[in-house]
Amino acid sequence: MATRKPSGSASRATSSAAPGARPSGVRDAVIVGGNRIPFSRAGKKYADASNQEMFTAALEGLVARFGLQGERLGEVVGGAVLKHSRDFNLVRESVLGSSLSPQTPAFDLQQACATGLEAAITVSNKIRLGQMDSGVAGGADTISDAPVAVSEGLRRVLLEASHAKTLQARLKAFAKLRPGDVKPLTPGTDEPRTGLSMGEHQAITTARWGITREAQDELALASHQHLAAAWDSGFFDDLVTPFRGLVRDDNLRADTSLEKLASLKPVFGKSLDEPASMTAGNSTPLTDGASAVLLASADWAAARDLPVLARFVDAETAAVDFVHGHEGLLMAPAHAVPRLLARNGLTLADFDFLEIHEAFASTVLTTLAAWEDADYCKNELGLSGALGSVDRAKVNVNGSSLAAGHPFAATGGRILATAAKLVAAKAAETGQPARALISVCAAGGLGATAIVESV
Ligand SMILES: CC(=O)SCCNC(=O)CCNC(=O)[C@H](O)C(C)(C)COP(=O)(O)OP(=O)(O)OC[C@H]1O[C@@H](n2cnc3c(N)ncnc32)[C@H](O)[C@@H]1OP(=O)(O)O
């Protein structure tokens, strides 16, 4: 594995920040490594696996890989987008189900598809401030075991009945039920404020930016080819542990082709004036999976003789007004990245790798097109001109969500671990520092971005 040992003095005292050891300024947070279970198309291998089982498996793989049995970490942070109410403490329950010390604190957070990256931002910030020395960030999501809600009418009747003190009062509550009240509400990908699915929103953005079907299919094909090559080269050998008999992401189609992709019928944007171009092949599939990433201070890692892949440098989030404004739902990373670059004195050309979440092939393409467009950058991003072009050979070099699948909250951890390992390998190969930019769009017009650098 291409890793370097961090410098720094060793201290094993505790796994939350040692007494008297709180640094006066901000210190580095480093990425030790990641672990995920292979991602699986909804309804297949993990059809009866819960979020908790999947996240525990991802966590346990990390524990095994880095010898963390019995270790009291500073905190485990993560979440799920589609979550049963019984899973209010999903991450803590997963910690209790793992062989980490039960004294490891944990909490759930959620920011749609950016959940895993937001978790990493939180963990790295606590480490950088000296509030803790180590932590895990991650997430899990299952479409197969998604919660099914009841209608508002049935919910109110059930609540009234559960509070009723007599049989008569309970029967009175049930008498209020109407036939339509028993229809189950299954979760979807619709935006509450517009009623449009994320695919329909992105179809509007795709048309606005004039992104062609061919360009989307080419990007989808590249995602499958790159992911297949990465699996074949052993890149994921120390990033993934098998689960339920699955050893590779089962959405990966090494044998797909431009011809096959071109033959698929459009599924989103069919009511628009422009020809619909978004298909099952150039959209992420509905997916089950989980991921976890171990972050720490350099001293904590050195004290345990653990390798370090990269430094978590900085992060920026953004939101766009897709409800009243004209900006596309999934364009927030286009806004976050210029702010992140400016704060760090960097340009797009300073990155060796760009990991841009492939919610749809066209989310990558519209984001890249936006940064190249001087008018957009001036009017929407407040820049003096175009942010710049990206060398496409640096984008998602080991595949991304189109091929791997996209279990919402687990995607951030997959991307972060991939980026960290890429920069570590590149730095080891060239002897020069390497840097990656991470960009994740999310429901609600949200986006999270981050920079990781080799150590
Ligand atoms: C911030 C964000 O991340 S936003 C994104 C959030 N996620 C989403 O919105 C999920 C979007 N995706 C979806 O809703 C669904 O996956 C859909 C609607 C696109 C497709 O759903 P389905 O129709 O069930 O997909 P399905 O897997 O059956 O694929 C349809 C066909 O395309 C084929 N296909 C799909 N991908 C490929 C490919 N890469 N190469 C060749 N064929 C393919 C399938 O084999 C299937 O063919 P068949 O009908 O002959 O069996």
C-alpha cells in the first residue's frame, strides 16, 4: 500500500484528546484509511440487510484493518438518509455492535447525499481543534429496507388509539379511518418543495447547459471502465471488505459499451422541449451500502504505528435557491468550490485528482461546464471570469457513483477514502505532494466539497 508514516511525537494516553495536550492552534487531521462493504443494487444481495447491520460491517472492517479492537475513539459520526424511527441512534448502536470500546461516543447527522462528507468535516474539525485525537466518519443507506410511512390520517388515528384509555375510545379513534388512509407512503427522491424528483430536476439543468446524450453516456462508460480497472488492479483490496457473500460492487458492468448505453430509453426529462437524454445507464442506480473512514491526529496514528494516507485540508459547503431562483438543484458544489479554492490560494489546475460525485453523468458535466463559463462565473459565483477548465483525465480516475452505485449516506466515505488513497499513491510514485478535490451534490440544493493532500 502506498502510504507514509506521519511525523510527530507518540502519545498513547487516551483516544480522546489527552489531558493538558490540547494544542493551542489548529493541527492537522489525517486520514488513516477507509473501509466499505461492496455496494449492491437495491433489492439484490442486501435485500434484507438493515442500515445498522451494514454500518456495523463497514465499521468492523475498519476495526479489523487497523487493530482498533477495544479502542475508545474520540467519536464515530455518520448517518443514513432513509432511516427507520427505531434507528434514531443508528451510529451509536453500530458502535455497540462493533468491537470498538463501548465507551466510544457516537452521533447521527444527515445532509442527504453529502452525509458522509459532512461527517468527515465534523470529525476532522474536532481533531484539528484538539477536542479529540481520533474519529470515524461514515454512513449507510438502504433502499431495500427503507422505512415505509403511513398516511397522516392513519398516523393521527394510531396516535389517538394508543393514548385511548378505554376500548370505546380506541374504537372511536379507528372509526375516523378513511379508505385512503391505509395507503403506505414509500420514500422517493422527490424534492418536497417542488414535487420533482432529483432526476427531473437534473434533466432541466442538463437541458439548460446543453449537455448531450453522447457526453453523458461516454462519462458513464468511463465510470464503469475505470472502476473495473481499479478493482482488477487491487486498488480496493484495502478499502473494501466482503459482506453477505458480495466481494465487488454488483452494479459494475465491465462489459457495458457505448452502443448498449445508447440503446437505453430516457427516464428523466421526457416532458421537456429538449430531447430527453438521462437514462438508467447515465443515472446512479438505487443502491444499498455503507462506508467508514478513520481520521486522527498525526500523533495518534504514529503512536499506534498506523499508516497515514492523506491530510484532510479544508472543506466548504454551499446551498442554491432552486425553489425561487433559476439555479439547478444539484449545482451547489459549483458555488462551494471557488470559495474553497480562494481560501486556500488554489486553482483548479493545482489538483491531481477531482472526485466529483456522479449523481447523474450530467451533474459532473454541468458542474465542469459552469466553471468554464465566464458569464456564469461572474453572474452566479461573483468571480471576475471563468473559474477554469479541468483536465478530464483527472476526474473520477477510479470510477464513481454511476458504476459503484450510490447508497446516499455512504457515498462521501467511499469518495474520501478513494481520494486519500489516490493522493498517497501518487505522492509515493512521484516523490511530490499530491492533492485531490472532492465535490458532492445533495438534495435540497446542497453541496459539500473538500480538499485532501498527501502527507
Ligand atoms: C444528489 C444525488 O445523488 S441525486 C441522485 C439520487 N439518486 C437517484 O435519484 C436515483 C436515480 N435512479 C433511479 O431512480 C433508477 O435507477 C432509474 C429510474 C434511473 C432506473 O431504474 P430502473 O429502470 O429500475 O433501472 P434498471 O436497473 O432496471 O435499468 C433499466 C435497464 O437499463 C439497463 N442498464 C442500466 N445501466 C446500464 C449500463 N450501464 N449498461 C447497459 N445497460 C444498462 C438495465 O440492464 C435495464 O435493462 P433491462 O430493462 O433490459 O433489464
